[in-house]
Amino acid sequence: MPRGDGTGPRGEGPGTGRGLGRGTGSGSRLGLGGGQALGPGGDCLCPKCGTKVAHKLGQPCYNMSCPKCGTKMTR
């Protein structure tokens, strides 16, 4: 843009070029950013009534039902 008024040639100026390359690179190929395995410790929490139950290794909290109200638990 010669005078900064937006009349410059197309395809040149800010916002063009290689940029950050979102969606490419090793991070997206490895599937990072999917589910979050938070490890063996911690509690499962009922979002409805607030009941906490110890997390069981190998059983996701979202597969457990709250012992008090039956709602699916979260981590």
C-alpha cells in the first residue's frame, strides 16, 4: 500500500504470506488437542448436585452415573 489508504496491489501487505500456518505442522498431525487424559488420580464430579466420587483407573468419569441423582459425572 503506497500511501496506506488501501489502494495497493492485491496480495501484498499485511495478512498475506506464510503466516502462522494454522492447521499444519506436527501438532495437528499428532492429534494433539483431542481428549484430555488427566491421569489416574482425582475425582469425578456431578455437575447437577456436586457429589464427588474417587476416579477409577480405566473408567472415564463421563461413563459413570452419580450415585445420588443418576446424572453423568465429569472430571
